[in-house]
Amino acid sequence: MLSLPKEVTIIEVGPRDGLQNEKNFVPTEVKLQFIKKLSSAGIEEMELTSFVSPKWVPQMQDATEIVKSNPDILRKIVLAPNRKGVDRALETGCQAIAVFVGVSNSFNKRNINKSTRESLEELKPVIAELKKKNIFVRACISTAFYCPFEGKISESDTISLCNEFVTAGVDELSVADTIGMANPLESFSLFSALKEQLPNVLLNAHFHDTRKMALANIYAALQAGVNRFDTSAGGLGGCPFAPGATGNVATEDVVYMLERMGINTGIDLDKLVEAIDIVSPVLSRKIESGFYQLSKKKV
């Protein structure tokens, strides 16, 4: 008998993770309209933007303006990779901050020019300070399954890094298949182990759909007890520091699958499509998610 949750929480990452690798600069007003429509669709937790160097990620140069627009979302998350980014985020009044580290040293060095251990040690005191300020802290664990430079990542290494972040005090783990190479058996194995070892932390699964395995991996994670998933409207995304990484799994495809399975998400699919319609005209690539394409054909 299948063991599946009755409800699932979707964390929308389109405005941040989805747009960060977009070649065209998406106008700030379009981003704000996109965020507003996603909120109206029922999204209550969202990655809005990231406080990173505009030199390396030009798309996020309007981070302060995005946050100060104060969108009506229950949990407004911003990404901040280091102390400088955290300080900028705090200046805007952010109450939820995401930090990130790759399990792979090679990926981490290419991404933020530090080893995994160096990043972790730098972040530990920052996390402690944020918790003293009652800030919600989300840790994004990149290359949790595979790395574009090192290949397969040891499950024990991923679990060890997650444990260290939880010991440091984070509220949430977002565990990512950054280049979309995981299979359902690997998904079930890792998330089962994490649910068993870390029962008191919010655990999110974050899948990229590079090889069209994301929905299968989500199904496996559901059976492992996961009920929180990072998704991106329109399947937007990719990582500028991970060759071969394509978009995140599409929010609309995940919501459609879950709702058809009798799992409540609280998200309105029609309004989700309207949100994608807002941003798609300014993108450099076509929206290819299954549900979105069918919605345009009125099937």
C-alpha cells in the first residue's frame, strides 16, 4: 500500500532560481507582477531573489527593490551566499534567508571560490547570529546526488553535511539534485535516511528536470515521507555554475500530478498559468512544461 501525504507544500523558486540563469534581463516590474500573480495562485512560500554580486549574476541586481516591494506572501525567502549578502538582506528587513553549500568541493569552488568545509565554517556563526534575530534560515544543499565535475556524490557525504547544518541551527534543508541525474531509487534512499535522522527539521526536495526524471523522483520522495518540494513555474531555471543543468521541475506539472493523486497543494492551476504568461514574453527560451503547453491548446 502506498504511503503518501494528504497535503504538500510547494516552495516556488521561479523568481530566484528560475530567473537567475536567464540571458535576458527581466524588467523589475515584470518580476513583481510575476511574484504577485504566483501569490494569488496560492503560493505561500517563495524564493524572491538573491543578494549576490551583480557582476556574477546580473539578473539579481534589483534584489533590494524586489524585497522592499513587500509582496503578500507568508514566507518571503531570499538567497544570500555569504556574510556580505546576509548583511544586505537584513537591511531590507528580510525575515527568511537561504544560505547554500555544495556537497561537492569542485562545485563549491566554482560557485563561491571556497571548499565545502570553508563555506560551512564561514556560515556557522552567521547562522547563529540570524537565529538570535529570529530569522528563518534555509540551507540549500547543492549537488546532493551528482556533481558535473566529480560525478556521483556519496549519500553519506550529503547526510553528513545536512546534519552539520541542522546542528548549526537551520530551520529547513533544501536538498537538490542540481544537474538532474538522480533516479527514483536514489531519491527514496537519501530522503528516507534524512527523514529518519532529522525528523525535526523541515525537509525539502529540489529536483531539476534535465533528464525528465523529476516527477518520478518527487513520487519516490513522497513515499519516503517528504511533503515539501521546491518547484519553478514554467520549469524555469538552471545553474550558471553547473554545466548541463537545465530548468527546475515545473510547478504546474507537479501541482497537476499531486492534485490528480488526491494530494492537496492549495494552488490554483489557472492562475499559475497566468503567472507564467506574465514572464514568458521576456524570456530567451520557450516554456516547455507539459501542463502549460496543453493549457495553451485548450486540451
